Amino acid sequence: MKILVLNCGSSSIKYKLFDMENHSVLAQGGIEKIGLKGSFLKLTLPNGQKVMLEGEILEHRIGIEYILGVLLSDKYGCIRSLEEIDAVGHRVVHGGEKFNKSVLITDEVIEMVKECIDLAPLHNPPNLKGINAIAEFMPKTPQVAVFDTAFHQTMPDYAYMYGLPYSLYEKYGIRRYGFHGTSHRYVSRRACEFLNVPYEEQRIITAHIGNGGSVTAIKNGKSIDTSMGMTPVEGLIMGTRSGDVDPGVITYIMDKEHLSSQGVSRLLNKFSGVLGISGVSSDMREIEAAIEQGNERAKLAMRMYNYRIKKYIGSYTAILGGLDILVFTGGVGENQTSTRSEVCKNMEYLGLELDEELNASVRAKEALISKSTSKVKVLVIPTNEELTIAHDTLEIVGWKIK
């Protein structure tokens, strides 16, 4: 059974084609700069070789057609007919309160996703474009929507509500939804498989940290709190996003800088975070290089970045009533040993003892990095959202394609 997984962003499309008989990746790649000059498709061949194909890709429909053409091509393809693809799974960013699990895509589901566009105006529209393109090119192929927000729908109301008039929640759905749910779900389950412990009996904190980042508290297999809110701006300091900010500061800046709501949104989303503090970059590799050169603002950005992660882990340990497993994932979580070290420093009072030698040796692979005496198990688990989407798709439509 072959399942194609698509992740359509505002100007990009990522894809993976899985053979679910053995979970092997038959093809993978992505299109960048859709609608912009210099758009291209970059794919990774089975032998690891990377190939870049340039072309004028004006919109998502053309991008999907391009990807399907490459999958069928004699030179880079791996299938002879689109009928070999049994189902397509889509990452959909925002499902609001309408979806608490992955679903088979129907006309009704599409309309409900459209109703969530106000909550994710930059993400849900391209997600829908991908769904519509597959419906056009592969009309008989079942499609499944896997929502970033679904995993967090188990949060209690006292965790997801804001201290605002309740009428705003009733009118506009203003509440905390959380994101990265597919990643948090995958790495928390995988960590328990790695440790051979029952998922439904653990107190877990997962730290998905990279250019975007969020921390989630998981108790007995359910998300009970997460750092991102109604939008992905809340929570941790990120590459270009501010994270938590006093709302009074925002209105103050709007008045002083004469910013519109769109202007302040750009400030918080595109020019803040590590980039805004350091003045160097949003890329942690460049921040580390600047720190080595003695750049004080880069040092400050790194300290703030690590501090905010540690702060959330501490608060979530409190609401969990203790901690059994801490998982690092995402680009920074999987690769930046210094951040893992700083976050775990002085946490012995929780029973958390990091093995610094092990930690320093682990990059982008599954590993236990805590000491054997540590009561809290600390792991690095590379995320695999695409495989989770493929599994959900198979579970939902498997009966249709057998």
C-alpha cells in the first residue's frame, strides 16, 4: 500500500511517498518559492543524492502537478501510474474545535476546514489548495486530513481559556489551540516504545524546538497543556516569533510606532525572537558562531531562548505532578547539544540527571541522554510527522484500499 503525504505551506509543498508494507520512503522532496522568481523542486533519491529541478511554479496546483509528474518520470520516478498511490494524507494546520482526530476528507470536512481559515489565514488556504489539486488529478483516491491542533483538544477548559470576556470565546472561538500536535504525539509515543514503558501511564514533557517551537505536557497519553496558543506566536521565544509578551507592550508599541494590526503582526511573527534580539539571524547555527566571536546580543538571545524552554518545563512538571520522561525533538532539540545541556542544568531536584558526555555525542538520532541513576528519562527522538500522517491515513482508509 502506497500513501503520499503532502504538507502545503504558503509558498512551499513538502512530500513523501511511503510503502506502508515496510514503512520505507519511496520518494521525498519539496517545492520552494511557489509564486516567486526562482522556484524549484528539490528531491532526495533513494541513494541519498539530492537533485534540484528549476521551473516556473506559479501556484500550488501547478506544484502538485509537478510533483506527480516527477513521481511518474522515467528518470526520477518510482511509480508507473497514479493509481499505484492508494491514498493521500494532508497536514492541515488548524481544525479549531471541530476536529479532535484525523478524518477522511469529504465535502463537509472541506467546508469545516474553510470555516477555520480565520484562525489560520496563512496556513489553511494552501492546505485546501493541496486537497483540491489531488481531487482534480486523482479523483478516485481517498484523502485524509491530519490536524496540527487535534492532539491538543484534550486540554481542559481551564488550560485553554484566556482571561478575556467569555463572550469572545463564544463569538470567535478565541482560546488556546496549540500546534505541532502531530510531532508531539509521535515523539511521546515513540519515546515510550524506546523505553518499553506503557504510554498511558507516563508523565511526559515534549520539547519540539527549532525555528518554531512548543512544549507540551502529556499525562496518561493525553495533552493537558501546550505552550502555543490561538496562534503559533504564544509561548517559547522562536527564530523570528516573540513568544509570550505582555499585551500592554503590544498596544504601547502600536501607539509609539504607529503600527496597524497587520504591522504589529509582522513585527511579532517575522522580526522578533532570536533574530530580533540578536540582530544576527534566526538560525541557531549562526547564533552559535556569533557567540564564539564574542557577540553579546547573540549570547543574550541564546540565554533567553534556553531560559524560556526551561521555564515551561518547570511549570509543566508542576501541573503533571512530577515528570517521568523529557523528550527533545525538532531541528534544535535534535542537534543543539548546548541547549539541551542548559535546559537540563540544575534540575537534579526533579530527579533529572543529564549525562553530559552522552548528550554531547548525540545529534539527529534516537538516544537516551540521561544518567542511569536519573529518575527522569531524557531522550532525543527525531520527529517523523510524515510517518504519523501516513499511519493515520492507512488506519482511516485501509478498509477502502485492501
